[in-house]
Amino acid sequence: MSTLSERILGAPAGAYVDREVDIAFAHDGTGVLAREALREMGVERLPHPERLRLIFDHIVPANTGTTATLQAELRGYARSSGIALSDAGGGICHQVMSEGVVRPGMVVVGADSHTCTLGAFGAFATGMGATDTAAVWASGATWFRVPETIAVNLSGRLSCAAEPKDVALAYVAKLGMEGATYRALEFAGDGAAGLSMDGRLTLSNMAVETGAKAGIFYADAATVRYLAEYGLAASPQMPEDCRYERTVEIDLSDIVPLVAVPHRVDTVREAEEVAGTHLDQVFVGTCTNGRYEDLARFARIVRGRKVAVRTLVVPASRTVLTRAIATGVLADIVDAGCMVAPPGCGPCLGAHAGVLGEGEVCLSTANRNFRNRMGVGGEIYLSSVATAAVSALAGVIAVPEGV
Amino acid sequence: MQGVGPAICLGNDIDTDIIIAGRYLRTKDRSVWAEHAFEDLDPTLAGRLGGAVIVAGRNMGCGSSREQAVVALREAGVVGVVAPSFARIFFRNAVNVGLPVIEAPVSCTDGAHVAFDLDAGWVEVDGERHPARPLSEKMVAILRAGGLVPYWRSCR
């Protein structure tokens, strides 16, 4: 009787295992360091290039000559080593991996902390550093300590003003920034079954903000249906009776619009409490909330109106962007006065394209609001897409109602 | 594996963005990261890291997986990092670049004399000894080799 992590890694919690990895990816930032590590290790041929991916998403297109040169070198390495490359404009690594690559039961590692996003498919997916990733590329395997698991039991249904991001902020607030360090989170319960894949990806994405190694959903009919759209066959995973370290209960019908206030992701208030807070920028996108459902929800709210503050929308992938163009969602967003940037991480990590100035305040749909992250002296509030949309229209933090 | 040095004390939840900001990541020149370590926390801190032991609070190194954070500390000459708990990617990254990390519940004053012995499993602050949580065999072997790259080379 095992947790899903124990089942996939094939050993009980606490055990150390060496495990073959099904997919290992890095991005334009960490890929450079992984390449350097491989050079220093003296590795010339990679045993399983078909399992590896390089995905340019962090600073795309390149912002400086130095960045461009590093990316050009990495592009050349992808070509010569046989690693599939998703070049600038393809989208955020976790989103690209969620579009018909990751399947239930896989072991996935990525040189990015938000690799836990892919747990939404019932895969064991976790982030690691660049040198660890280089060793996986060189050997095809790595070591894991099988984590203990905390269950997040979701019951009930979301009200129309709340969305999966509010649930994510709620569980991060409940657990705290180190409440799940070294553990896996397993999202279960009737409420989990009612969430779309886009919503599940949002919940899994923020697992690392509690220190968790993974944030996993059991694959079910919705997972199978989603993957079938990408031509992939998958089977549901049945939960077994198992030993959780503890269980956190969340009734979705209690969830209201929430906002994480500067500078901690686990300092969460009801949006109502911070309504009226002045904003200099609204940012919608990232591996947390840049998916099609997010853009469509945003467009539904801003359609036919004008935003009152500079607003940046960054689709998580080219697939998301293409779909938003086809359905008119993108036109609604642009017509409302928003800027749209190429698919990627945008200004989330404060490296380019929308950084904050001293004293500026941003409402963002991302997952981190560390001090100075988006620019020295800037303040970051984190919210759902609907809260971001009504706030963009108001020019101050506002509360969505029945959208 | 042993180390000694004066303590530099940091608080809880030190994130990797504050260790090395996103704006400095795009380079292969490791000295850049050492030079700008903790810049947004205290611009004078980078200059004092050489030969020191960082004694941090809970959840040290949370956030981004950026390995530049641990490389910055190693390149700046940090002898080791002690904390009651670490974010797991930071912890693993530190071992992989050969930076000793010691998980132990110690309290700290700046400049206190810190000594640690990872093989024996203890850390001392001004002579007061605390047990350190043992590392796995694999982690000890990697750390002893000086990091994952030299470990890899020695295993081939």
C-alpha cells in the first residue's frame, strides 16, 4: 500500500533509490551551467538524447549580447548532441512539457524548481540543479530519497469568483514556506477530480513554494482525455490506502479570492482586505497562470473595456498563443490596452521585459514575491487571473465577483 | 570534512534570489556571482564571505533552483553553511559543488567561532557542540570528492 511517489519510485518513504529518468530538461539559464558541467566531466556522448530537452524560456528573445551568445552556444550544443530544442518563442519549459510529453507514472527531472508542475499528470516530477541535471544527461539516472507524503484533500466545488490559483495560495498559506520541505504533496479528494488539467497544473506548480519535492495528482479520466488530444494513450492511477504523514483539508466551496502580499508567498490575505492597493503594473502569465484557460478568463473580464494600469500578458507557450489568436481571446486582450509579450517566463524573475522600478507595485499571477525579485525596490502581490483582470481595469487591487 | 571560521548570521527563509539576483545570472564568469552575492540584502556582505561560515535560519536557500547561488558562496570563499533546515534543491546543489552544508539547530551571533566536522557529525558555536544531521552515503562521497563533477570523474 503506497503513496503515488512510493509507487513510481518503487521504494518506501525514507529509502534512497537510484532511478532511471524518463525525461530530463533544462532551460536557457540552467542549460548553460549543465553544458559547462558536462564539459568539465569530460562527457562527449549522451546515452539517451531522446529523453532530454532544452527549452529556451527565461530570457527570450535575448536581452543583451552576452545572453544571445550564451544562447547561441547552447543552441549549437543541442544540435551537435541530438537534444531536442524548443527555441525562443516556444514557451515555458513546464508548459511545453505539459503539451503531450509527460505521461502518468514517469520520472521527470528539470533544471528548474517549478518542475513539480508536471506532477499534475501523475508523474513524479521534481526540480534539481544544473550539475545534477548534467549527471542525469550523462548517465540516464539519478538518486532520490523517496519522500514522505502530505495529503491535500480537496472537497466541494469552487465558487465562480474563485479559481485554482486561489486554492494554491490557500494551501501554501496553510502549510507555510517550509511546511512540506523534503515531502511530496498528493492532491486527492472529490474536489481534485473536478479540476481541469490547467487548474491542476496551477496547483502542482506551487508545491515547491511549501518546500515540497513534488505535487502530485492521480491520473484520472480528465488526464486521459487531455493526453488523448495530444495523441497519447494513458491509464488512470487508482489511489491505494497508504500512510500519509498528515492530511490538510481544503473545502473548495470556502475558497474566496486571495492575494499573497509582499514579501512572502505564505502571507496570504483575502483580496477584500487589500482592495484599493495602488498598482503600477499587472502581469498575467508564467508557469503558474499563463495557460489558455487563464488567458480566456482574463479576456472575458476585460473584453470591451480598457485597463487603467500598464498590463502585460505573456502566454505560457506558442500553443497557448495560437489558440488565443484563433478564438479571439488575444484580440480582446490587446483591444483592452494590454501589452502581449512572446511566450516565456516574462519578467517573473526580474531579468527583462517588465522589471519594476524602485517603489513600484505589481500584481502578478506568478508564484514568487520575494523581495526585489522583479526589480530592486519593487513590491509584488500574487493573485488569481480574475483578480488580476478586475484589478487591471480598476488600477488598484480589486475583488472579482461572480465572473 | 571539517571547517572553521567566524559566523555570518542570516535570518529564516533566505531565498536564492537574494543570494544572487536574476539580473546577474547570464554569464559563465563565476566571479560575477561571488562579487554580487547578497547584494540586495547587504552590499557589503560579499566582501566579508571569504573564510566565513554562514549560519542561517530555517529554510535556507528556498526558491529558485539556480546553482549560481551555491557557486557564488563557494567562489566567495564561504567555508560552510549551517542551518536548522535547508530547501532541498539548495542542499543538493551545495553538495554537488562541494560546499559543505550542515543541518543543525544552532543559534548565532555575528563573528562567533564556528567549527564543524561532517564526518563526526557535529558543529560547534563558541565551543558549544550540537549534533548535525547525517548525510547519506552518496552525499558524503560527493562532498568528499569536492563535488559531483570530480566525483563523476573519479568513478569513470
